[in-house]
Amino acid sequence: MNNLKLFLCVLMFYSFYCNSQVSEGKILYNVNIDIFMERINSNNSNSSANTLFKDVAKAIKDVSMTLSFNQHLSKFEVNKTMPSDFSEKTSKLALIMANKGVYYTNKKLGKQLLVRTFQGDNFNVLSEIKERNWTLTRESKKIGDFTCYKATMNKETVGGNFPITAWYTPQIPLSFGPNQFVGNLPGLILELHDTDVSYVCSTITLNPKENLVIEWPEADETMTKEEYKKAGDELKKKLTKF
């Protein structure tokens, strides 16, 4: 057995041991777009768009997200509090970049539901929990009182291939995390660096005295990711006509 396999076996045993210790909790994440701004700044452009994104980068640091979870369910949502010293346009862009909607995950069903309202239209996007090709490493760091391990993967987008980095802790062996990044790692994600946006844990509350209530939404109508993308493309075409 090589060292990496041994390391994974130890992680699995550790996760099994800890599983009875944590039944539910809440994670508060701070948000930044530092990765996105590095790409913007590398262009050495002084366009008005770059100036706008610099303001968005400042505003988004005041956005926070909450992940509520128990053994089988999770809910990831934005805390809609924005400072008044940014323009309405800047604040809206910050919220859009940080938040695609409310993500519900049901591990028993193997399903995830994205609930989003945009331009007055409601979208309920139902999908299977996607299998992701994470590469687990032995690199670790402390986030609060928790030892976290680094996992990486590549994400293909229209703009090319981008690296994704997650820091997860086997001390909370429930495979939840920000947005669609659920169901694959042997621990909860406390820090995630996506293509443009980073989510960094600031506060952890485990096994609160009052039980958390997370309910899977009863959505009358749902659509697939493909149908959602098609509806989004059609909406963009309507908007560009004006």
C-alpha cells in the first residue's frame, strides 16, 4: 500500500470515528473575488469595466454566505446585507458574483436543487449530485480549530480550464460545501477557491442547542441544468435587444 492510499485509509477511519460527534451545524463564509481580479489586473487595462470590477471587489468583501447542514441535508444561501456606501449597481453585481441562488442538497436522494429568482422569473433547477474528479493531497492547514486538507480539480468553462481548490476537514465528515461542491470529499469544505469567487470560513457553529430546521423545497415546477441554460440564453437575447 503506497503512502497516499494509506493516508486516504486513515482519513476514512478518522471520518468514521468523527461521524457520531457532529450531527448538524452552520458555517459562515466570507467572500472575495481576488482570483478574478488577478486576471483582470494582468490585462493592464484602465477601462471603465475594470474600474467597476475594482469597486465590486471591495463591495463583495461585505457579502457573507451561510451553509446550514445536518446528516443528510444542506442549504447554502447569501446573507443579504450590503453597506450603503456602494452604488446600487455595484452592490447588485457583488451579490450576483457571490451568489447564484439558494442551493439545497439532499444526500439521501442524491439530488441538488438551485432556487433562483432573476428578472422577475423563478427558476428551480434540479440535478443529480455530480461526481467530481478531486485530487486529494496530504497538504494541510488549520482553519480555526480544524485541520483541513487540500483537494484540487480542473473545471472546464467557455473561457478555458481553471483550477479549483478546496480545503476540507475530516473532523466534520459530512460532504457538504459552497454552491454545487457537495457529495464528493471526505469532510466539509471550509474554504473554496472557484474560478472567480472564493469562500472562506469565518465562523463555525456545531451541534447548536436549538435544532436546525432544513426543509427540502416543494417545487411545483423544476427544470434541468440544460433547460436552465437555454432559458438563460433566451433571456440574454431579450435583454440585448434594448
